Amino acid sequence: MSKANGETLHGTVSNYIRSKIFAKEWGTGERIPSEHSLMDLFDVSRGTVRKAIKTLVDEGLLQQEHGRGTFVSEPHIAHPGGDRPFSFAASLQQQGITFETEVLSRERIGATPEVAEHLQIKEGDPVLKLRRVRRAGGKAIMVLDSWTPLNVCPGIEDMPLEEMSLFDAVEKATGAHIAVSQMAYSARSAGKDLASVMGVSEVSPVLNLEQLIFLDDGRAIEWGDTMLAAGQTIVGTAHQRLES
């Protein structure tokens, strides 16, 4: 069932709840109105309300507790921000979060023009194209896509990347240290491809971190995208230069 303007009924309910959360009217840990209250407020069926709530659970905005109700979630995983590259594996370990990494694909390919430009190599040079997913508590929390130049990191394609971080593998392959990162953040919807991997809806939001990483000798060793599921934050400190 849809409204005349094309918005679905469950979309109307989910947008209402989302707006209350984003406006800080419903705070972290606060119980939202009951299913019956929402049914009466919008004159919709229980199924419509439940579909709206599931959408927001998938997005990480709500969490359900059996026998207690539905509550506004709080981000439960945080990652450091700054100008230095950071390893998500190290971040999770430091927070005491148990996780597992699955390599979904591992492919040796020739660098496309865009990959070559970012990694400062020649078009067609061999690179390792890698897709990994990290799960905590059985839930996918991030998908990591990366391109690594094999002429710089020989042998990395044969390393056990389910058991070691890519940062550790790079430093082992090169004998150098990772030093600098250029980062860009963007918000996006999961889309069909990511949704199937992360177990969320196609319109669920994800935070995308694009990272170009360099060794301490200036060589680029990874260009990648990390897609973070909802419920995570990047935490950092910024300093504004004072003008005299």
C-alpha cells in the first residue's frame, strides 16, 4: 500500500521515527512509542509498523529487546580519526571487540587507469584486488575493498589475509612502515551489491571511507574503500589555528 505522493506507508512511519532521532527529540537508549501507539498515530496495520521498525534496525538507528520494546541505538563501535592511516583491525582489537575476517574475493589484475593514477604506477601493472568483510557478533560491520601494487608488495597475494590485517601484510612484504594516509568520507546507500553482503536493505546508509595509503618512503601501497555499517563513528580531534 502506498500514499498518493508515492511514499510508502511504512516509509512514512520510518521517516517520522528517523526525524525524531536526528532532531535529538528521542535520545540514545530511549524507548520509542509502542507498535500500538504508532498504529493509532498513522492509522496503519501492525505489519506496516513492523516493516518501518525493521528498516531502522537495519540502519542501526534502533535496537529491539525481547519483552522490553524498541530503543534508540547508540554507536557501539568507534574508530580514530586524524591524518594518520588507521587499521580497523587494530581499532577493533583495542576496543576488545571479537571479530572475524572473510576474504570474499582475491584477484590479481592489471591496474586500470584510475587505479594506476592513484597508486602512482603504470596502467596494466599487477595489483591485488581484494574484497573482505568483517563481522562482529555474527553481523557484518564493514566491507573493505582495496587495490595493492604487487610490484611494491611482492607475495602479499599469498598471505593469510583472513588471519592478519592488510597493514601487517604490507609491512611484512615491503619491510617498510605505513606512514601517511589521504582520507575522504562520504555517506551513501548500501545498494544491491553491498546490501547482499552486509545483510541490510538496499537503501540502508553506510559510511564510506576512501583511503590512499603511503609507506614512509613515499610509495603508495593501498587505495581502498571501507564501507562501515550504521552504528559506527569516526572519532578524532581537530585543532583550529588561531589568528593573531
